[in-house]
Amino acid sequence: MPWFPYTALGRGVPRPYLFVWDGRTPAVPAVVDSGADESCIPEGIAELWRVPHVGGQDIGGHGAGGNLQARRSTQDVRLLSVCGVLVLERPLVLPSLAVVLLGRRDVFMQYQFAFDEPMKRFFMERHDP
């Protein structure tokens, strides 16, 4: 079974991070976030990956960190991971975000997940077509 250990970044708490990349640039951490409705990309990473978001829809909302302002990407973003391809469907781009968030609306529809908190690991496998 494809179980992956939680990762602690810097001096942080271990979290279910999956490292993702766009095929051109180095991998970056992405939190598998069952509490995120939408997948989100930090603005700096969106620029590195050339994610088109200028002219996208401005969105205000509320997240775990409080109120937020985001812009919706104008196209889907295809990423690579050790589990295969992930497609973020017109993800939100946020200037104040620290890491990529993999949310329920798109990534959780493509893959099934399980979280084992006592063992600090998560399971990830593509849904059968």
C-alpha cells in the first residue's frame, strides 16, 4: 500500500506533505489538506510555474488563518508527484500563502486518501477510472 510519512519542514510539526513539481522546476511541498475546499498556490510559486492568474476572478473568503484575498487561475495546473499526475482545477492563487494546498474539490476527486495520525503517515492512491 502506498503510505507516505509525514514531513516536518524546518522546525515545524510533521504534516502530510506531498512534494509536487511542474516538470520544469524543482519540487515544492504541498499539504494534503482535507480541510481545504479548494487547491491553492502561493503567488510566488504560481509565478515560478507560470500559472496564469492575472485577469482571473478576484475572490474574498475565510480560511483557517482568517480572511483572505485570492485570484482564481484562468486555467488548470498539471503537476507531477511520486503518485502520478495531479490536476489542480483553476486553483486559487494567494499572495500570503506559504505552501501549496491540495484541496477536496479537485485532488480529492482524483485520489483517495487516508490519514494515520498516530503513525504520522498518509495513504494516497489514484481512484480507479
